[in-house]
Amino acid sequence: MFVILQWGRYKTICVSVAIAILGHIIMIISSVPGVIDKDSAIGPFALSLVVMGLSVKSCSRGSIFM
């Protein structure tokens, strides 16, 4: 079942920022010229958008972490 975590604001923001950094790293990887040349950049780019969307959702009201 789902576990409801009761984190404070500070810990929630720290985890959200860590997830956003991970999303940015994936986006940087998708923009490397070697990845773009092989026409395989759309997968990591889409994954980075999803990960960064989770970080935005985790900071908003009714977040995935609170």
C-alpha cells in the first residue's frame, strides 16, 4: 500500500532539488553531440522532462512526498 511520509518543508525541498538536479543531468546527457548524432536523444530528453516534472510536483501543495 501507499505510505504517507510526513516530512518537513526543508527536507521536502532538499529532495525536490536533488530530483531536479538529476533531471538536469539527464537533459545534459541528451544534448551531448554524440547522442544527438545517433538520433537517440529523444528518449533521455523525455525521461528528463518526466523527472523534472516530478521534482516540480514534489514542491507543490499535495506533493508526492508529503
